[in-house]
Amino acid sequence: MIESQYLPQKVYVEKQSFDFPLTKRILENLSQIPIEAIENPRDLIENIRISRNIREKGKTYLLLTRQKGEFVKPCPCTPYYIGCNYFIINLDLNCPLDCTYCILQHYLSNPLITVHVNLDDLWRQLDVFLRRNRAGILRIGTGELGDSLALDHLTENSKGLISYFREKRNVILELKTKTVNIKNILKIEPAQNTVIAWSLNSRRIAREEEAGAPLVEERIDAARRVAEKGFRVGFHFDPIIRYPGWEEEYGEVIKRLFNAVDPGQMVWISLGSLRFPPSLKTIIKERFPSTKIIFDELIKGKDGKLRYFKPLRLELYKKIIDLIKNWGGEKIPLYFCMESKEIWRRALGWVPKGQESLQAYLSSPFGPLKK
Amino acid sequence: MKKEKLSIDDISLKDERFRISYYFPLDELILSIKKIGLINPPLVAFRDKHIILVSGWKRVLACTELAITHLPVFVVEEEDELEIFIKAFYENLATREFSLLEKAEILNRLIRFGEDEQNIVRHYMPLLNIPRTLPYLDSLMAISRLEPEAKRFIQENSMPFLPASLLAEFNPEERRLLFPLLSPLGQNKKKEILENLQDISRRIGTPAEKILSVQEILKIQSSEKLSSLQKAEKVCLLLKRKRYPAFSSWEESFESLLKKMRWPKEITIRPTPYFEDEEFSVTFTFENKEKFSANLLKLQELASREEFSKIFSLDYSFK
Ligand code: SF4
């Protein structure tokens, strides 16, 4: 397994953030990297935002600062489509990988790789959040505004998160990644309510559209090792992308996945096809002039995002679902990210009645979660 | 700044280093000068023994049209061209709105006179109501570097930023083919043609020039029966079909089913945009109870036909 771990060219530390244990840990792990103390991250962000190659430049800098607002938020999902009632922890912002289709290019105005270091506030906020949400099972993750494990060799946050949630009865923690940064995970005693999940794609999409991410084979191998250690694992085929030969190549990945990882350890597989707000198209066109994925038959969906014309999406989903079922995934809960009722019904044969029914479905592999 | 009265012939209009306005109509200004005279004197500067115009091209050209021989001017004494240009910029900013092309020319001059790129983004772009980002600056710079024919097209068609910057992404030969197609169309359709053409070109890796030179398009364009608007609309539809083949075939199937059913014109039936939802909507107007009932009866009759159920089948294989 090739582990190419992210190292920034420079670390900016907000002056008030120096004393946090997480800052100290990160700086220890980056002892060779130049550090600059800054008064106000906003000025730095503003300067980078009006320079050339903002995104490329942003990825070379690590900013350590405090989360001044809420750490925990409901996943924004998308209006008019079925959401999956997911909560996100905004611990890290941005990602050292550079996928062409990455929504963060459009969504985050701060281009720097940013770590919020005030973990005490996080635990406090989580305590309150969990006290308020005792009914049903919650799913919560850190992989929405960044990759959950891409910075884990520096932050070691996976350890803290897994031990915090291990004690909680009604929460499933998901750490979602494209990396093979699993050293810390492999050192931790598996927790029943933690899922380590990988975003997978066909080899060609991974190679051409997911710069900096490990090969799909390596991701699957990392998943195998984590599953063998005893963790539950999840997978996200998202975004599924059409191109000549997609069916065969997605088939190869699915076959490889089921040959490598015990389906009994897989708790869910999500599917989502390529979708993005129209303004991201301009960014992608400019940053990745050789990509062709944005020129396929993408229409404006109900939420204003560009997505494949419905019958094309349905074709993608049906074939991938068949492949998953044929290779041994018939019992694994499958769900869609941001899809319509019609797609659920036609591709999966059922439509969740509400967020609770979807929650119950997705938590079914866990059985009753115990202390 | 000194105020002077100069002979209009002494002002060298050949030196356009400070010029930001091109291809403008003069009628209203001529009328105004005729009525109330030249209120706001142009700015000039001395360069290499010549008097050159810093700002006020429209005013000077209007005066020339009116055969005015002498006019009041302010003489700018600064040496630094950036300083002079900034002065002229603020003079204009206070009195009028800039067109897209003028904004592009302003940014071009700021760069040419040595203003720092970041400073332009930070200070000048917000003053011009342009988002403060370098990609916007780059797009406007590309517009400012276009050949005169393209600039004239943008100015005379009052093209907004998006279609204009798309137009700038084509090469001059492609633009030449595009002008007659674009000019009869509204802004949205202009943008649609440009976007579709660029997307098709990038997807199949064929230059836009080649796509526009296929037999089908050449035939439409050489037709003597069609007006220029009809030609443009036909090409627009053709490109849309190429850009969205599956969606277009659904749309055509839907339309042909309605035709087959002889769906009455006074009752409209529509799918949701891009057939994204399963629902359809039906609308009709009525002025009395009888009309209303007649439409309902007609709808009932339509619903009882076998073809009607095909509207709901996901696979529009009928044609
Ligand atoms: S891994 Fe995820 S967060 Fe990182 S660049 Fe790719 S899409 Fe964006």
C-alpha cells in the first residue's frame, strides 16, 4: 500500500489557537514545516482568495484556528430530493486531494486546509447535541467538508472521535475517506458504532478525476484491513460517472470489493450520480481543462443542480445495484444520496416513508447499540 | 488641472491609449449638446507635442458631428499615465454607467498602465460591480483583447457578461460564423447556443468551426425561404439535440404522442422541467360553465384513449 500523506508547505496558526492540545500535537507532527502566527485568519484567507490558483495555493497551507460557531450541523443535503438525516461535524475544512468534481471548490470560500483545534468545545457541543437528540439512531460524520482521514496522521482526531462516540448509545459515527490513512484506525479497538467508509469509483474515474487519491485497489485493500481488524465498513459509489465502458469498469471494482472485503462487515453502500451547482462547472472548466465529465447530458434538477437526465441516472443505478447484488451484496442496505422518490422506487423498489424509516433501515445492520 | 479652450482639430484622436468607449450611438448626446451646449469639458493631456484625449470621446465626436470648432477642455498635468487614467476613471464613474465592453477596457488599461492585479481585484472591480475574483478579471481581459468586429458585436447587442465571456472563448473564425446566428436571438438563446456549442465541441473533441460547418447547418443557413431568426432558431434546436440527445428524444416522443392523439391546442399538457418528476400538468382557460365542462369532457375522452397511458411510461419508445 502506498501511503502518500499530506504535508503542508507552511502552517498558519491563529495566535489564540497556540495553546490547544490539538495545535501542539499537529505542530509536533510537522516539526520541519515553517510556522507563522497570525492575528486574524480572515485577512490571510482574503489575500489568498484574490491571488492566482487559489485552490492549489490553499491546499499547500494548513491553518489552525478555532471553530467559533457550531461544530455540529445537519447535512445540508439538497431541497426537493430525499435526504438521509445525517449530521456533520465541521472539524476539518477542505481537503488535500483534488477531485475535479469536488463541491468544496464552490462551497467553501476559505481555500486553506483548515483544522479547528478547540476540541473541548466540540465535546461540549456534542454532549448537548446528543442530549437533545435521544430519540432514534443518529448518523454523524466528519467527511462532508473534507476527507475524514486525509489529515489523520497530523491530527490523530480519529482516535478521539471513536473513543468519544464509543460510549454513546444512539449514534453511529462515520469516518468517510478516499485515502489509505488508516494507521491510527488500526491501532484503535474497534467500536460497534463506528463505520469507516470509503468513496469508491471506477479505476478510470479515480485515475482521471480524483487527483491525489490512492488507487481504488488500494482503498479496497485499506477497507479490507480495517474490516479484518473488526470495524464495520461502508462504501459510497459517489459520484457515479458515465463514460464509454462505465458498466464494465464499475463491475470490476464491485467484483474486487466483494472479493476483498467480507460483506458481513459492510453496513451500507450509498449511490449518487454526478451532480453539482452550475457555478461549479465554470470552476471545473477552468481548473481542469481536460476533463469531459461536465459536458455529458446533465440537466438542471429540481434543486437547480446539474445532474444526468433521469433515464440515464436510472440506468446507472439499476446496473450498479444489480452488480452489487450479484457479487454478494444483496443483504447490505443500499441508499441514494440526493435522489427523488421515483428513482428510489424504480431502482430500489421502495421509498423511505420519512427520515426515521431511512434511519431505521440504515441502522438495521447494527442491531441494538449497547453501551 | 487647467481649463482651456482648444480647437477641436488640435486634439489628436489617433492616440487611443486612454480610450475606453467604442461603438456608441451619438444621437442623444448630439441632441443634448445642441440644446444646452457642452456642460462637462473633456480631459486632455500633452504627449510628445500632441494633445491627446484622456476622457470624453463621445463628447468630442459629437462636437465634430455638430461641426463645433472650439471646445472647453481640462488639461491634465500629471506625467504618470496610471494617475491620469485613474482620474479619468473616477470622472466617468461619478457621472455614468459603464457598458460591459467599457468595463473590460478599463481593466485592460489599468493593467497596461501598471496597476497591480490584486489591487484591481480588490478596489476597482467592486466599483465596476464585478465580483472580486481573478477569473472574472481574466474573462474581462479576454473580452478587451477581442478583434474589433467581436467587440462591436458585444457592444451593439448589449451582451451581458456570461454570453460575452463565452463568445471570447471561441476563435475569431468561429466567432465570424456565430455572429449571424446570434444576432437575431435574445440574450438567453445567445447564451444557450454558445454553451451548447462549446459543450459539444469539448465533449467530442471537435472544433466548433467544424460543428458549425456540417451540411445540416450549412443548408439551414443558405435557405432562401427562412428568415434570419428562423435560421438561428433552427440551428439552436439542432445544437440542443446534439447536446441533449436523450432528453431531446423524450421531448420529441412526447410531442409526437400528443400529435398522434390530436391533443387540442386549447388544453396544454406539460411534464415537469426535464421530466424530472413523474407529474404532468394540464391547463386550460374558460369563461363560463359550459366551456369548463366541455374541456373536462374532452379531457375525459383523451384519458380514455389507449395512447394516453403511454405518457406515463418511463421508456418513451413510441414515436
Ligand atoms: S476527496 Fe472529497 S473532499 Fe477531497 S477533493 Fe475529493 S471530493 Fe473533495
